[in-house]
Amino acid sequence: MNIKSKFTVILALMMLLAFGSIASAATFVNGMAVDSKLVDGRTLVPVRVVSENLGSTVNWDAATGSITITGETIIVLSVKNNRAVVGNEVVELDVAPKNYDSRVYIPVRFVSECLKVPVNWDGKNAYIGKQSIINQQGSLLSKVIVLENFENMLHEMESGFNKHDVNAFDSARQRLSEIKQNFNDHGIYDYDTYLNEWLKFIDLSIQSVKNQSSELSEKEKNMLLENGANLVKLIELINQDSRFK
């Protein structure tokens, strides 16, 4: 399969997943978007990501399936056990910690009560710790326009690969840079990691076309698949983010 057909197939899958996806509520920790799961009506978040972003350390004991969170208080939890030890006290959890893809998730309510950090809800999303910033004017970005820009960026990249056209990649890069700048102008920095990885991939693709490569390198293949998954996640988060109308 040549570079054109490979990219077109992957692009089609990415667009189907990204622009046709429906996800659960988004969760933000100190303004950073994190993965979350909805279990029995309760929102669960990754214990390590949440705890470490809130100033605690996390240790995992694979042999016992237990997690120790060390901060102002020592907290010990176990996967599939709805009881935790907080200091010298046994605490009941609404939902037991669960393991998804080698990551342990705990209920947001437990984070709020036992890690002693505020959790704010806007009726759709959860904000743990510092409230995510909305620009001073309070204006919201148009979700439709943002998603259209992402879709157009992918089409420009497809054209760049199909026609070996550096200008098409330059257009895609410019469009993505404008998306990032627009987000930042509105005080939205949560998605910079996703956008920066896409900028790196576009730069690599430009170099590949300049080198007149007819096949995707292993590095390009891996970056494309990884960025495709990240784009799906990014679109899911934007679809639920109250800062987008």
C-alpha cells in the first residue's frame, strides 16, 4: 500500500471516530483535561494524574493491587475494594477503584473529600482544583468552527500526501497554529499538548515530502496512529467543554 492509500485509509478512520464520537463528561485538574470514566453514575478519574497534579505522590503495589497516596495525609486504596484507609480512618467509597488499561481510577467525590480539594461542576463537566480559565470577556469559542478547522486541516494534510505538496502541509500547519493561538487568546491552554504533537507530526511530514519519500517511515506511522487517537480524544473533550458554545 503506497503513502497515498495508507494516509487516506487512516484519515477516514480518524474522521469517522473524531467527528462522529459521543463521549461522557470531561474532567479538568488544575485546568488540564484528564481522562475520566463514568461508572454506575459516578465519575472516576486516574488516581496518579489527579494526585500528582494536586501535589501528592502515588505508589502502586502490583502484588496487592493497592495504591498509597502520600500528601498531607496517607491514603491507601485497593482495586475493586470500596473501602479506603485515610490516616487511621476507614472510609467508604461510592464506587471501588477500577483498573483500566493499567491505570487506576477513583471517584471524583473521594478526591474532593479525602484529598481536600474543591470540585466544581458546571452541570456537565467536573473541574478539580483550580477552575479552568475562561477569557475575561467571557466569550465562548464556536465548537462548530473549531471542528470545521480540524477537519479542513486533515483534508489539507491528505492533499499534501497525495500530491507531495509542501504548500498544503504549510496550510495545515498555519491552520493548526491559528487554532492553538485562538484557544490561548481565550485563556484555554488545556489542549496545548495535543496540538503541539500534531505540529510536530506536520513538520515531520513536510520533511518527508521534501525528501521525496514514497512511503511512511515507522516513526511517521507511529506518530500518525498516536495523533489520530489523540485527535479523537481532543474532539471528545471539546464537544463537552463548556467554554465552547
